[in-house]
Amino acid sequence: MVNESFRTGLSFGLTSGIITTLGLMVGLNAGTSSKMVVIGGILTIAIADAFSDALGIHISQESEAEHTAKEIWQATFATFLAKFAFASAFIIPVLLLPLVAAVIVSVFAGLVVLGIASFIIAKNEKEKPIKVIAEHLAVAIAVVIVANYVGEWISRVF
């Protein structure tokens, strides 16, 4: 059974890895239409943001003064691993498909995985899955839409 610290890091890393990477991909695609730029962005998120999020979880857990050092490091490691793995996974469609198709496939796949994770969270918390799933997907979709418009705006202005 997965302990609470590892589950915290895993769920945070998964969510952040999906939403951050999709927003970045959509925005960079809209702004540049460049595979190289999108791949560079994904790798940057997978590495730099995974470390950043892991440190954020680490400091957050330390500041609560409720966790053992082992629990803090479990959450830290799980956050890094999940963020790195989920963000990096989005490179696969970009390498295999034309960029626009890769972005569409990535958005769809990311929303499906986020929906499944939201369903599991809702069941564990004994909440209505549809409410939790809708809430989480709404945020992810909002990020994708805003990132697309920002990318388009940047491509017109610069």
C-alpha cells in the first residue's frame, strides 16, 4: 500500500506534470509552430520544474511540522519522479506525429489521465467523482485555452 507522503507527491507531480506541460506545449505550438521549441520546453519542464515542485513540496511539508524526515523525502522524491515522468511522456507524441496532431493527442491523453486520477481521488475521499473530475478538468482546460491565446498573441506581437 502507498503511504500518504508518497501519494501526496505522486498526485501533485502527476497533476502539475500534466497541466504545466500541456499549457506549455499548447502555448509554444501556438506561438512558434516549432517541434524543436516544443521539445525544448517539455524537457525544461521535465527537469527544472520537477526539481522546483519537489523542493516546493519538501519545504511545504517541513513547514507543517507534522511529518518525519522520511515522509518529507518520500513526498519530495515522489513529486520529482511523477512530474519528470508525466512531463517527459509528452515528448513521445511530439517525436512520432506532426506537431499539431501531437499537441491534440497530448491534450486528450493528459485530460484522460487527469480524469482517471481525479476519479481515484474522489473515490478515496468518498466524494462524488463527477464533481471532482469536472473541477479538475475545468482547470486543465482553462490553462490550455489561455495558453493557446497567449501563444497566438505572442506570435502576432513579436
